[in-house]
Amino acid sequence: MTKIPPNQEKSHKITRASLADGAVARMAAERDGDKTIVVSDDDLIKSRQQFIPDNYDCDDIWVFGYGSLIFNPVMEHSKRLFARVYGHHRRFCLWTQIGRGSPDFPGLVLALDRGGSCPGVAFKLPCDIAIAELDLLWKREMITLAYRPRWLKLHTEDGIKHGIGFVVDPDRPVFAPRMTFDETAHVIANAEGFLGPCHDYLFNTLHGLHELGISDPTMEKLAAKVEHKLASPDHIR
């Protein structure tokens, strides 16, 4: 099993407070200027309302975590279950010039892409605060509208749950088509944004999967490749 380095992030971390007060959105706008459209709070609420209206019956709302939500969920949740979705897989397929990259050296973050399956975590939102928690989630995941929120079937030990997952939008300019394994590892090893190095995002996600007893051979192989690049004397940082 790949040895996961300790968390070395020295930059900002997403918290409930930094999402609620708009600090993450401000940092994103300052980092990338006019090159990235940071959606306003009003437009984020409209986006959420189009997907889930304010009067939605929220007795059984689940959210699927497959990346940073695993190691830093932020959301208040009343239950957490291992879950697997079919028809989508976890892939570094979204370019970022802000949180884990820069305009000069964009990074990559995870999204759900078509095909295969993906093990992860299902979070149940408490009914009385579900809508407020979703608005907070939208500030985190939909800040540039790079994802498409979708209802997914979450296969859990408690049966199938219907949960929200964030799927990559291939029509957006930030969609990253498939690259060679080495190209992907090179980006992850070298990119850095205001949330910290891109490789921390990979290592932290994999560490979160390990803690849950979830195996992802592709992520393991990628982490080993990134570790090798970081240890190379030719590493640029």
C-alpha cells in the first residue's frame, strides 16, 4: 500500500465559516481575476433551487462524497455510510486555476466521470437544516458551475439511497480530457493553489479512503507515481 505523507498543507482550508462568509469565493476571485467566473451567492441559491426547491421534502437527502468531502466534509450530517455508485468513476478530470492550481500552472481535482463505478461515502443531511447545508455545499462545489449536480443511486449496506453527486460537465472549458498517467501525475506533483498543493488533495483523499477501508487501485497507483516525482532530484519545487 502506498505510504501517505502527513498533511503538509500550509495554506487555507475550507471551513464552514470560510464558505458562509464568502472568504473562499473572494480568494478564488483574487487568485484568478477575470479568468474564472465566480458565481454570486444569489446565483448559487438559484442553481440550488432549480435542483432542489426550498419546499422539497427533505426527510431523506443524502450527499455522495468521493473526493475532498471524504476527508473534509464540512457539512452537518446525521449519518454516514459506505456507498458505491455505478455508471460513474472518480477521475482527476477538472482543471482548477484557484484552489489547487494557479493561472500559470493549473491543477487537477476529482469529479465523477462517465463509466465504471465509484466507492465513496454517503452523508445523510438532518431534515431541519438540509436546505441550509445544501446552500453551503453549493458555495463549495458550484462556485464556478463546473459540475452538474445529479441524483444518483447510492448502494449502501442499508439499501439504495438517492443522493446528490457532482458530475463533471464535459461542455465546460475546465473539463480535462484523458491524459497519460505520467501527465496527470506531473500536474498533481507540481500544481498549487490557495488551498495548498494539488498532491495534498490526492494524498488526503486516499488517506480518507484508507481510513474507511476503501480500496482504489487507480488512486494508489497515481499516488505512488506522484510520490516518485516529488522525490526526484528534478522536481521543480
